[in-house]
Amino acid sequence: MTANYYRYHVFFCINQREAGQRCCGNHNSQAMRDYLKKRTKELGIVGRDGVRANTAGCMDRCKHGPVIVIYPEGVWYTGKIRMILMKLLASIYNRGALLNGCE
Ligand code: FES
């Protein structure tokens, strides 16, 4: 067993609440997860040492949605998720550090 199987393991809250209630599902979180999954496949960076996009249920940060958390850093991100994902993908090629979390 290895300490880090994936280089980045990204969890997307895709929880959808009743109409009118704040939740990540109201902020295209499923589409953002699908975007990352599609791009990582296109770029050939899936599997071991690559990027894994997983769905998650509510992470109890609903009012900050959409919410993702990226491991191994365990940093939470909210707001402009697509931009964060693009920076994540760029960081792989640039060998740079991932941006800071934005809670
Ligand atoms: S609905 Fe996403 S954190 Fe609760």
C-alpha cells in the first residue's frame, strides 16, 4: 500500500436539497465533477499518480457552496471551481504547488 495512490484526489459535494435550500447541487457541482473527469481522461492523467474526481455527499459547508476538497493537501475550495480545476491541471504540468484554499 502507498501513502498517496493518486496525485490529487478531488471530492465534489454534489448534494441536491429541496428547492430553495442552499446546496452545492444548485451550483453546477455535478457538471464541474464531470468536467474534471473528462479533462483528466483526455489528458491521460487518470489512475495511479493521476487525478481522481469523486462525488461526495454534503460536507456540511452548504452556505459556501459549491465545495470541493483536494487531497493530499486536504484543502477546501469554494466559489470559482472551474478556475480552480484549471489551475490544478496546470499545476500538474508545471510541477508547481496547488493554489491556496479559499474558504
Ligand atoms: S450541500 Fe454541499 S456542503 Fe452541504
